[in-house]
Amino acid sequence: MAKARATTARGFAAVSSRNIASKPMRRGGRSVALGAAAALEDARQAGLLEGEKTAHVSFRAPPALVEAAKRESGVSSMTKLGIIALAMLAQPDPVAAFLKRTRGRLGEAHTLEY
């Protein structure tokens, strides 16, 4: 994970895996904060976090949903929460891509026994 702290043109610290959470929350043995950090790193490597932050996103959401997302991700900033959410949606799920690519195919040695 990247340790460098990049800044945007406005001087704000870029969201990084380093400043996502000091205490990652656990769900089912998996760290949600680490998943968010991985999504941000993937987005960074794909060049999706480069450039100025000029797109404005605004919407209303149920407070319970927002608080749950903050708690699970370990962030307190609405901006960071929004960037994490977008990063997670922008990158395709590698498992889903694999399942789509291999649908209907079994290995040559595989037999179905009934």
C-alpha cells in the first residue's frame, strides 16, 4: 500500500489507504477498511484518482446507511466515504469477471456423477 501522501491542486490530501482507518472494522473475518484501501489502490493504479477534483456529487441518503458505511469503512469524512464508494464501484470485481468468462466450462478431467 502506498505510504506517500499526495495532494490535489487545491492542496487537500488525497484519499489514501494510509488515512482510511486507524482501526479497521471486521465483518466475517474480513477487514472492510482493507477492502476499501485495496479499491482505492486499484483506482489509483488505473489512473482514476489523478487530476483535479472538479466533479461535484451530491445526493440525499438515509442517515443510518451513512453511519453504517462510515463505521464499516473507518472513515469520518463524507468526501472520503464518497471517494471510497465510487472507487469500489468503478473497478470490476475480478471474481465476477472470472465467473462470467468461465461460465459453462468445466475442466477436462471433471466428471458429473449422478
